[in-house]
Amino acid sequence: MRIVLGVGGGIAAYKVASLLRLFTEAGHDVTVIPTEASTRFVGTATWEALSGNPVSNSVFDDVHLVNHVRLGHEADLVVVAPATADLLAKAATGQAGDLLTNTLLMAHGPVLFAPAMHTEMWQHAATRANVETLRGRGAAVLEPASGRLTGADSGPGRLPEPQAIFDAAMALVQGRSDYQLPLAGRTVTISAGGTREPLDPVRFLGNRSSGKQGVALAVAARNAGATVRLLAAHMEVPAPAGVEVQRVETALELREAALAAAADSDVIIMSAAVADFRPAEVSDTKIKKRDDTADPVITLVRNPDILQELVEQRNASRAGSGQLVVGFAAETGDSQGDVLAYAQAKLQRKGCDLLVVNHVGIDKVFGQDSNAVVILSRAGSEPQEASGTKTEVSEAIIRRISFELNHVSPRA
Ligand code: C5P
């Protein structure tokens, strides 16, 4: 397929090199047309080398080839990324001051805009009107992703991930012009890692959770277009870019953060390993090892079940009835029952909508890069299996969550 890839003048232009790679590796012939401003971010040499085609944005280069007409006519698809506020305005008003805008006016095939700009620009009435105009004329305009922007600010305005733009482009050529990222406009809260329950200022009760699964879920949800809040207990891996991170230590801190975040979340995924018990007393000073006293005895008290409380909070609020609550279960079978039987009982007890079940042993799952899970649904649909890397498993879980949100009626 012949693709014209227009590159706008935004910092996200650098990410478009990966998008170009996805197109060329899929066998497409790509002509890149960078705006003048975009070459301040990525030079034309990069586009020429990666596309294998000459690059220009002037209607006066190679005039005998009549590029300002030919490129648009011949393109099976035109993709503009990042589509800046300026480019959207130019396209909406039919300006033709350079090769890219000429090409947009001459395009015979589908046109996809992948916007990236600051939240206020995206939400400005002028941009909203331009987007509506373009959509009204049949162009596809993706919702930008949410998360960290160029400065310290965050919100909707990030360029969707290259793979997401690629998927949208392929959906568009297959005739699905209303394609949006499956979690566009949704807020997803994910807890990850293991809580630590202090005994004294230096000691704690912890667990083996690495946080890898929760972080992979955060990445998959972000890539699917969601605004992601990561409630990070102790993790061995760094938090990913483009998600809001709130650090928590204990189950009680996680409970407070989760109940607050749930108030405006479409999805809550409790992938953290929450300690079921905490020491009844936390010593202010380090517990001493002394020969003249008896060995210390640690008394434990039960932690609240956060997942269960999230379900209760959701069910108590009419407004929240569309919210999806997802739990994780790390189970081992025993002589009384197999893993799935225990997991089904847990799903009913906790009342969450989906339960992602791991089969654990000391060497399985915790800290590993791969995983195999079964997704159980309270609504009673068939158990769904997913296996592979934690990234692949997370993508399958996020696909299932998107399906439940977009195609299944409210739950509470
Ligand atoms: O009961 P169990 O610990 O096996 O349940 C696991 C699920 O419940 C996970 O989703 C975990 O994050 C959540 N959980 C919780 N609060 C607890 C214990 C577990 O939300 N105190």
C-alpha cells in the first residue's frame, strides 16, 4: 500500500520514526512529508533513511513530477502524526501553503490524524470545531492519549503510541472510520507490587510481588488510550512513562488511595499483592535482640479486603454502576480442590466483575517475565485463557476489559 506520512511540528515527531518503521516493516511504501516546523525536531535525513524515499515539503521541488497533486492522488492512506493544533486548523480550513496541506486536499483515500498537543489546546473550542469539521468530512481523528505531556503537566494530549496509530490506520483502510483506541476517554486505576507492613522502623512483613504484571497492565492500558493511575506499592521495576504514579507502602495506605481513586475511575484493577495481615503493634524503636528477655511474639491482625470494599463502594453508588472492578488471585490447588474451583469461590465471595487467576508455586509467576492466567467473569461467560510474556498477558486482559466496558451493560 502507498502511504503518505505527514509529520507535524511537535515534540512527539520523534515517536513517528517508530510508526514509520511499523509501516515499512509491514511492507508499505511510505513517503514522508514533514512540515517545516517538524524538521526542528526530526531532520529530513531520518525520514529519507527510514523510508527509502526522497523527502520534501516544498511544492517547488521536483516540479516536473507534480508532487502536490500526485502524492495525494496515489496514496492509499494519508496519516498525519503528530497532528498539531496548527495542522488540524490548516486542514479544516483547506489551506494549501505547503506540500503536506496540498496532499491533504488531493487525498483520494482515507485520512487519519493522530493529534498531539497540550491539553488546553486540544480542549480549546477552536480545535474542537476543527476536529468536528474534519470528522464531518470523513477524516478519522484519533483521541489523543492521556498522561505526561512535555512539561510537568499531564492530561489528554499525548500522541497515541505508534502501535496504536498503526492499528487505527489498518482499521481505517478496512473501512472502520469510527475507530478509536478502545480505552480512549477512560480512566483506569491499577494497583501494583507488594505492600510492606512495618514491625518497627527497620523491619517489615512483605511478599515476593515484583510489580511487573501491574506495570505491564499500566502500559497496556495506556497504549489502549486510557488515563492510567498506578498505585505503586513496593516494586522491583520502574513505573512506566505516561502514567500518574502514587506511591503507597502498607495495605491501609493502598486502601485509602484505591477508594479515593475509584471515585472517578472506569476500571479498577487490583493486581497488587496486598498483605492479608499486619502486625498488631508497630514498635517506634527497633525491636532489640536481648538474651535476658523471651523471644518476641508477633501478633497479627487482619487487613481490610480492599477489593471487596471497592465492589461495595461501587455497588452503593448509582453513578458508579458502569465501573468495572478486576481482581487477581494467586492460587494453588490442594487435596480439597483445584485452582479454578478455589478461584470461582473467591470470585463469588469478593463480588468483583473479573478475576484473573494465576497458578502459583514458589518458582512460578512472582518476579518472572512470563505468565499464564485464566480470566473468570462473574457474569458467567466461559473462562478465558491467556499466556505468554507479562506484556502479552496484560494486553489480553486489557482487551477483555475494553470489551466488557464497551459491549457489556452496567454491572452493579
Ligand atoms: O484473597 P486474596 O488475597 O487471594 O485476593 C486477591 C485479590 O484481592 C487481589 O486482587 C488483591 O489485590 C486483592 N486484595 C485486596 N485486599 C486485601 C487482600 C487482597 O484488595 N487485603
